[in-house]
Amino acid sequence: MLTLTIGRLATAANVSVETVRYYQRRGLLPEPERPAGGIRRYGPDDVRRLQFICRAKAMGFNLTEIEALQQVVGASSCKQTQLLTARKLADVRRRISGLRKLEADLEKQLGKCVQAPAGTPCPTLDVLSGGNVALDQPRSR
């Protein structure tokens, strides 16, 4: 059976050794036994589990959600996975909505900057500073 050191395991999943150790501390990856030689060895199941974590992270799941997903691996029903995925999708849609609003706000401010006459205060800086507040004034204590 093929076994890997922690460094090779990390390389197989394109993460750092510290990341592997962190996932072990979090309980996402089991810590293998130390054989007589003292070097921990990892097998194909460890590679698959680490790659699962990496793919789930790439889909936006946080480590707590990944832990919940790991608990249902091999289940005969997708119900729990469906619930977790639906929640994540709703969260992503909320963030996209917020980003669209931010995009519109930035476009509006950029337009104000472009249209501002030369030599006048920048309207975007005025908005950011709370309106009509000079940036170089000392703050009151």
C-alpha cells in the first residue's frame, strides 16, 4: 500500500503542511498512528479526505460546514447535503446582491469624480469623510 509523508500529502492537495496540521487539530483529518520509526504515514483515504476539504472550501463552505458535510459522506440520502448546499447558495446570493449594490455605488462615485471640475474638492472624498469635512483637519479628542 502506498503511504505518504505529511509533506507529500500536502503537495497532493496543493496545501501547506501547516494546513494539514490545522485540519487535524480541527478534527477534519485524522492523525495517523506513529509507527516505530516515528514518521506518520498517510494513505489514499487521507488524500481523498484532504481533497474533499479543499474542493468544499473552493465551493465556499467554511470548515464548520465541511465538518457537517463529512459526517454525511456515504449516507443513502442527500437530504442533509441538500440543506447545507441550499443554505450556502442563499448566502452566496445575498453576497452577490450586496456586491451589485456596491458596484452601483462605486460607479456613481466614479461618475462624480469624472464630472468634478478641475481644482474642486473630490466629491467621493467628501462622501467618504462624511460630507464637507476636510481630510487634513486634526481630529478632536
